[in-house]
Amino acid sequence: MSHVKNKVDWCLKKASKERDKRGRHRGLMRVNPDIKNARKHIEKSEHYLNATLFLEKEFSDISISTVFYSVYHSLLAIVSKFGYESGNQECTFALIYSLIEDGKIDLEKEILDKISSLELGEESVISLRERYQYGVELSMKKEIFEENLKIAKKLLGKVKEIIEDEK
């Protein structure tokens, strides 16, 4: 079993245990596939993208958080379409990687790496969000902003195709 599959399995077990004890979870739960909920996540992703554009000039440090949440809601749309509920970002990423491995979604692994991986030698969307959200910098370079906005838009477009695909 691949590392990703092990992580998804761990996330499913974690959620089951936590739900039994507390009624909520921080893992992955299997639920009925829900295309309506997937579309709501797409709307939320678009909402965050609009906020990003609004914040661009004066609050670029804050805009990386809206980029991240746009990306994350795009991924949650896929999660919902395939019949899962996620309460954990790592579990969400693991599930998406697993769906890619299984050929269930046509999504470039590289775009997911740019969002989540710290091993690329450049900062990921996640690491940038943490840097600007918790750090003291008040603005980011225009190139960094534009690259991350481009990633979010590309992902959103691809996820819209995945959500509406009849597979």
C-alpha cells in the first residue's frame, strides 16, 4: 500500500474513532457523494478568489490566506463529489493524491505539489499562507501574488470540470 493510501486509511480510522467519542472528527468520513455540496464549495472558492482580488493592492499579505482557502474549497468540492467529508487538511490532500493515483480524477499532481509540498525548493501556497498570516510582513512581491493567484484559478477551472464530469 502506498504512503498516500496508508494516510487515507489512517484518516478514515481517526475520524471513526473521534466521531464515536466526540460526535465530530478531524479526519475523513465516508458519506454519500453530494454534487450539490460540491458546487457550494466551488461557489465558496470563487468567493475567496474575489476577496483575493479585492485585497491585492493594499493587503497582499492577507490575500495569500484567501488564495489558500479558495484552493482548499476547490479540493473540498472533489472530496464531496467522491463521497467523503474531511475535517483535516492533511487528510484532504492525501485523499486528492489517492484519487489521482487511482485515475479517478484528471488533475496534475504537480499543481497539488505547488499547493502543499515543501519539498519543491520554493514556497508552497500553504507555507506562504503560514508565513504571511503569522509573520510580520505587510506585503508580498507582486510575482508571488500573481503566481499563487494563477495556481488557484487553474485549480478552480480544473475542479469545475471534475465536478461536472459524469464519472
